Amino acid sequence: DSSRNSETEQKTKDYSVTRSVLLRCFGFIWLVAFASLYVQLPGLYGQNGIIPISQQLAHYENHFKSSRYFQCPTLLWLAYDGYIPISPEDFSHYICLLGIALS
């Protein structure tokens, strides 16, 4: 019975190391993804970008009306609707920085 407990404890230790390594790898992947997006945001979604966020949100607002929160779920609505006193473009940078910090 004690050999069985020892075997179970060893497996638990092996799994905890594997879990730790896997979670750190996922964290690194998220870090790279958010850092990459942060660098690309101005050219893609900035005021003079390919698809400015404000214009895109205005399009969704006009097209979907009150269901826009369900059709296009994003935290950027908070800035667009004025609940957060910054532009959606700036808020997207803060969301990326938060993602970098949390990863």
C-alpha cells in the first residue's frame, strides 16, 4: 500500500511539473501575441490605420443598433460610448498592455 502511495505521489509531482511548464508556455504565447498586436495597432486600427476602430464601431452601431453589444462583443464599447473618457484607439493600447502584464 505504501508503494502505491509513493507511486501516486510521484505521478502527482510529474504532472505538476508538466502543468507548470505548459502554463508558462501558454503565458509566453499570450505575451508574444499581445506584444505583437500592440506594435501593429496604430497601422491597423489607429486614427489613420487601415480600419480605424472608431469608424468600425460606428458602422456596427448604425447597422446593429441596440444589439451591437451581442453582435460585436468588445470592451472597446466602453470607450466608444463614453463610459471611459479616452478614445477607443487609446483604450485598445491599454487593453494590450493589460494583456502583456497579465501574461
